[in-house]
Amino acid sequence: MTPEVAMSEITRGLEMALLLGAPPLLAVLGVGVVVGVVQAATQINEQTIGFVVKAIALTATIAVMGHFLLGRLVSFTADLFQRIPQLIG
């Protein structure tokens, strides 16, 4: 395996990690900002409110996008396994 091939595989892996991690992280980030603004406006400083709402947003995001994300991961893994002979030899 040449260094160029190794770097391209590492790049593909990092892109896949970004694709899989971005939707849940963005959902939790957006919900966290909204909850923070609402808490600041109402002067309610209860930390559990923010945690529970973020946990619900994360669960909903995974429930909605889980099928798509898992399909992409399985496709990536199957493609990688099929290319192992070309990568080694």
C-alpha cells in the first residue's frame, strides 16, 4: 500500500465519521442554543432542563436519520472490505 492510497483511505474514513456525526451533533447544538436563550430570557437556570431537551433531540435525530446513517456506514464498510485485495496487492 502506497502512502497516497493510505491517505485516501484515511480521508474517506474521516469523511464518513464527519457524515455520521454531524446530524446528531448539529441537532444537539441547535437545541442547546435555543434552550440557552430561553433560559437566559426567563432566568431559569436549571441544568437538567437543558440536558433532558438535548437528550430528547438526540434520540429523535437518531430515530429519524438512523436508517440513513446506518445504510451509509454499512455501504462504506462493505465497499472497504471488497477493496481489501486491491489495497494490499
